[in-house]
Amino acid sequence: MSAHSHVTPTLRLGLTGGIGSGKSSVAAMLVKRGAALVDADAIARSVTAAHGLAIPAIAEAFGADFVTPEGALDRERMRTHVFSDPSAKQRLEGIIHPLVSLETKRQAQAALDAGHRTVVFDVPLLVESGRWRSQVDRVLVVDCLVETQIQRVMARNNFSRDTVEKIIAAQATREQRLAAADWVIYNDALSLQALDQLVAALPIQPL
């Protein structure tokens, strides 16, 4: 018997989906069942928030004008700058991504140390980034019709149709996400109860 024979196998599950797909609802349902959640988007926001870990490097690379008086990334100014200078996006990601990667690994290890058997990595741009697929065992895609995405985000965020369509156009297509998926939950005309039943049916118990 090996020294590791008592260790419970763990699952690193990549969770993704387009805006308005219901990905956050699925993440919450997995957590309710005992999975640990590592939210890459939340980590990225935290490192660019007031006095976040990325702020000194952002100020050095782009100038103090890109930091608000509160000490956070000036997102509006950066968005405008990136639009006019495509290389700025790469430089910004070069600062943020290594910090997100470190914190992601730290949170995942803490979850495993705490006894969680399933760690869910909620990564909105999992397919687009190209670097995430090798870091997870399985990819779960939450899918729905593009028109459903548009209607949900317009209602939820009070965005114009044009704004939502631009956000969707900047993300991977449904076809690209589905091609990367091991498992798919089709969340189009489902109630939360029906969605929860599909989550319960995923072959990843116990969590």
C-alpha cells in the first residue's frame, strides 16, 4: 500500500460560459454541494482595486494618471487607452495575469488542504486565454442561445442591445466554447430548480 493510497482523488473543474449564460448560478450550486470556488475574475478585480497588488506596477508602466485618487486602476482611462493602443492590453495582462495565477494557486491549495474534493475554477475567458485548459481536469460549459444572453444581460445590467452584442462579440463563440467542453449544461429556458437538477446530475459527486 502506497503512502498516498488514502488520499481522496480531487477534481479541478474549469467552469466557463458567455455573459448571461448562468455560469454564476451554476458556480453557486456547486458550492452549495460542497465544492470550493476559485473566482479568477474576482481575483483580477482585487489586484487592481484600491492598493491592490498590481497597482504599483501599473503606475510604473502606464503612469500615475492611470491610478485613481483612491489608489485603484482607473478602468475607464485604461479602457480608452487600450482601444487606441492594442499593445497596452498585452502589457496590462502581463502585470495582472501572473498575480492572478499565484493567488489562484494559493486559493486552490488552501481548498484542497481544507479537504475539498472538487475545486471549481470560475474563468469567464477560459477558452480565450489558452493557458487554462492544461490547469484543469475537466471543462464545464454553461451554454444558451445568443439571443437569450442578450435579453438576460439587458434586463440584469440595464445595458443597451448594442453594448451587450459588443461584449458577446469580444468573447469566444458558442462553437469555440462547446469544442473545449467536457461537459455542457444547456441553460436556455430553465427554471433555477431545473438548472439545479442538471448540476446535481453531473458525474462529480461527492464534492
